[in-house]
Amino acid sequence: MEARGWRGHPGAIRVAAMGLAIVVAACAGNRPEPFEGSPSRGQMISHFDLAVQARGHAIRGDVGGFRDAAAALAELGPADDLPAEILLQLGPMRWEARQAARARTIQEAAEGAAKIAETCGACHLANGDPLADRFTVGGPPPPGTPARHMAGLAWASRLLWDGLIGPSDRIWVLGAEGLVELGVLPEGLPADIPPGDVRVAGVRLQQLGSRAALVMDSRHRIETLSEIWMVCAQCHAGS
């Protein structure tokens, strides 16, 4: 992954909308199929997809959309065939989703999305069914346009999320390293934000990526990922 030397192009303003669409696509849920061994495949897919929606709204700075997705996740009742040990683990996830549905700020939405992801990972780990080996790691889009660069950042962010919900140290660190390499934002994107603010955001993303590569406990990973998503959301909400 080579981030150095990437530059915006004269059509950067026109590409802003396309860039956001690519970011959303790259940041989509890396859903591991077909959830082999799950006592209720449909239930797990519903949880996963709602958590992905909540995360996407948080990253875009859409607090209202995040609240709606978090509330839907909290209200999703358990399937009849879920065993007791999984029912017990669903409690913390639904509680965090319920708390997250009260978010009023970008920071609260980012924190809520990260906490929800961590409870998913705790459930997978507690039930001996980590998803770490079911995710597709892939790689960022090739360099060339600001939109591709933003999609690369979304790829790194997605790996950090995958690392929490897996849970997987390996995937988490890959995401952190990707963020360090891709953190410098290209000139001209986002189009409506002063270049100085864009540079500051890029430096901050690199700093947080470096921190993420070193933190191993879930509490600090939640804090770090929520800060990363806050930087993303502030740019998206301001563009």
C-alpha cells in the first residue's frame, strides 16, 4: 500500500459525491457467510446487518440515522432456537445498542458503534465461535484518485471493526497499519473543508492508527476506534 505522493486532481470537487459512495461501499459489512454452526443463521445476519448500518451512519456523522439503526438492533428479539448461552450474551449487546440509541452527538454515536462491535466479539469468543478466519481481508483500491484513497481508508476502518467483532488481533493490527499508511488525505477532498483542516485530520488518523497497532485490550480499542470514527464523521458531516 503506497500512500505517499497521492494527490487530488482538478475534478476533486466533482468527485466528492462519488467518493462518498465508494467509501460507503468499501465500508460495507464484510459479512462472513454462511455463518456455519450458528444456531440461528437468520438472527446472526440480522444482527450483523443492523450493526453495519449503525456503524455506517456513525462514520458519516449521521447521528439520527445511527440512533434509528441502534434502536432497531436493541429491539430485535431473539429467535426461538437460540440456546441459553447465546441468549445471555445477547443481553450486553442489546443494552449497548439501547444506550447508543440515545446518542445526541457525533462522539456518542462513534462510541456507541464501537461498543456494539465489542459486545459482538465478546459473544463470539464466549461461545467458541470467533469469526476471525471467515473475513476477507483483501486490500485497498489502487491509488489514482481521491475517491479511491477514501475507499482505502474505509477498507482500513472496516478491518478495525472486523478485528473487534471477530475478535481478531491479526485483523485489528492490519487495519491499524493500513490507517497509518493511508491516513494522509489527498488534496482537495473533502472538497468543502479547508486544506489545513484536511491535513490536521490526516495527521490525526495516522496518530490514531499508530496507537491502535499497540493497544491490545478491548476497552482501549473501543476508545481508539471511536476516536478514529469521530475524525471520519467530522469530515463527512462538514463536507
